[in-house]
Amino acid sequence: MYLSTEAKQEIFAKHGKSAADTGTTEGQVALFTYRIAHLTGHLKKNKHDFSTQLSLQKLVGKRRGLLAYLYKKDIERYRAIIKALQLRDIIK
């Protein structure tokens, strides 16, 4: 796969509680953001790759769901992850 175990651990260590804790919402959002950026780059080169396009749409939906959950549960953590990943210009 394009993302090695060490790279995943680095993402979780930076945005989650620790490198071993892969279940935090922030860690999952960060991982999805990395994967979305990778798939977006692929689709810019391969415009007719519809299976990748579907995968990208599913990932965006999963990330949106996790961000909605985080917004409802803890607004400060939501604002921190949005700012860290630079997902939106305007923070609610």
C-alpha cells in the first residue's frame, strides 16, 4: 500500500493521543485527510478512474461523519483538528 506502517504511526502520534492509539477521532480524521489528498492527486492524472472516484466520495463521507460527531461532542477538539489539518477557512 502507498502508506507504510511507520507513516501511519507518525500521523496517529501527531494528531492522536499516541502512535499506538489508532481509534481517536482526530487520528482517524487525519488519516482520512491524508488518503483523500492522495486519491485526489491520482484522480487529477486519471480522470476516468471511476472506482477511485467512488472510494474518494466514501472517504469524504466518513470524514464528514467523524467531524460532525466531534463537533457535537467536543467543539474545542473539533476546532483544533480543523486548524491543524487546515480543512476549512472559517471555523464555526
